[in-house]
Amino acid sequence: MASIRDLKQDINFVLGDIIEAALIHQAVNPKEDDKKSEAIVDDAIAVFDDLIAKVNDRKVDNRKAHLKQVRQDLETKGRELVERVNAL
């Protein structure tokens, strides 16, 4: 069960850092349009909700493979969001 707790913490930390970076960009650049960074925050929250729901889904056939896929989804979606933050 420790691996599930670690996965949930990883999801929280990764997406929390992305949200924080987007909000810092808003604070540092007050004259720029906030719509792009707000969209990143909204998408990060949606990804968080989706991944946590997948982790909590206990009705899957192969739980180990399912959690491995969730970790891969976190990596790919997190990387996409980081690229969007860097493009700001």
C-alpha cells in the first residue's frame, strides 16, 4: 500500500508544482494576459482529479498494471503541462 500512497503524493507534488509555476508567472508578469496561465491551472486540476480517480478505482482487473499506467499518464500529462508553462 505504500506505493499507492507514494503515487498519490507524486501526483499531488507534480501537479502542485505546475500550478505554482503558472501562478508565479502571473505574479511576475502582471501586464500579460492571464488566460493562458489560468488554462494551465484548470487543466492541471482536471488532470489531478482524473488521476486520483483512477488510483482510487478498485474495480480494475490487474491493479498493478493499472497503477503503472496511471504513473505513465502522470509523466506524460505532467510533461505536457510543464512545456506549456515554459512557453508562457
